[in-house]
Amino acid sequence: MINFSDQELWNYIREDISYFDLTTHLLAPAEQKVILSIVTREEIVVACNDDAARIAELLGCKVIAKAQSGIMVKKGSTLLEIYGDGQSIHKAWKVCQVFLEHACALATHAHKMLTKAQSVNPDCEVLVTRKSFPFSKQFSIHALMCGGVMPHRLGVSESVLIFDHHRSLFENHDAFEDALKKIKKRCVENKLVVESQTLDDAKRILQLGADVIQLDKCSADTVRELVIYKNTNFPNAAIMAAGGINMQNVADYAKTGVNALVTSALYNSSMSNLTTIWKKI
């Protein structure tokens, strides 16, 4: 699982606490000890809680209890409980809570989509694209993986995925097919993935040796037809569906027997509904 370094966590902390908390510095007595509990008002999947706990520690608090990331917890459950002086607790309060509100929302959304897909196709994976918000990839992918999904590709350096834009670089389709055969030979450690937008084209690409076809913006019926063709003729290949996959249609596409569903919709998650309970000691 992905984790943040202390330096990365300090960079996050300093977005909110650039030097010190002026209000707390003026008002909160350092001798007052406090226990702060971050509690959920809804059923959620816990995500990135080790990092939230480390943020509290970096700000001078002691972690009393924390829920395990990746598990579903009920409304009223405590995600994180920390102890410290009034000033330290106030500094840790919002940076920890907001961190968890975003992370748990992503993980819960991912869990719900994956559950929907696998309720009709237990072997179907949900993969999230690389279209995260700028500067948030590590956080987003970490949180989404806590919800059970996997990254489709973390970046262009680690996988071979041919789009229509790549095809357009060739003089004609024959030239592209010749190049595809050569690329296949060079993909010694990587699978050759090719995006296609029609059934006939996808069949042809399978015949040319592609390991994976990514059908883009095709109907569930088209995906089903290709899955049947693949199972009969190229059982070792895989089919993915992409483009417009969301919570409303994920089950329909999973029913086709597809190997994986590729989506960007998981990034559009609202914040989890968390609250805090304070106790003076």
C-alpha cells in the first residue's frame, strides 16, 4: 500500500499551519490536556488512517486508538482518537479530520462501485484511470485502493496502451498493423493493450496479437459480443470497458463478462460526514 513520508505529511500540514496556530496560541492553555475523537456520522470505508495518525504524532499528539484502513465501519464508529495538550490537539484537529473526510469518501465510493460490479461478475475488476486532480495522485490512489479498486495505469512510463491518436501517426492502417506486430515482439515484460471503438476493429486487433482490448465508449451489448468472441477464439486475452463507466451503469457492463471496467468517476467523491468529540482531562 502507498504511504506518505514525514516530509510529504509536513508539506500537507504547512498548507494549513504555515507557522503556528495564532488563535490557539492566544487562547488555549498548554497545560490543559484533551482527548479528541474523530467519529463518522455514516457507514464508510476507512482510508489512509495510518497517515492521519502520523500527522497527529508530528504535531505533538499521542495516538490512543485508530481504525484499520480498508474496513467498513458503522455510523458512530471512532476512526482516530488522539491525546495531547490543548494547543497540539487544536493544530491536529482539522488537518486530520479533513484528510480523513476526503480519503474515506474516495474509498467508500470505490468500495460501492466494486461491490456492484462483483455482485454480478465476481471476476470483474474496477480500475481507476490516471485522471486524478493535479498534485493529488498519491493521496487519491492510496485512498481508492483502500476501497478495493486498483489503478488502471499510474502513468505512461509503466504500461503500453495504444490509443487512436497513436494510430493516426501512421500513413495508413496497414502501416499501423505492421508496427503493431513489431511492438508485440518488443513487449517482453508488458502486455500489449490497444483501445478500440468498434467490434470489428477490436476483433482484428485481437487477431494481430493484442493481449488486452480496451473498448472505449461502446454499448454493453457490443462489449458482450466481443467477450463472447474473445472467449471462443482468444481465451488468454482480456477485455476492458472504458468511457462513461459510473455507479449507475457499472453492473450493466460487469454483466457482459468483461475482465475489468476502467473509470474516472471515482475521483468525483463528496467528503465523508465526520465529526469530532472533545474531552478535557
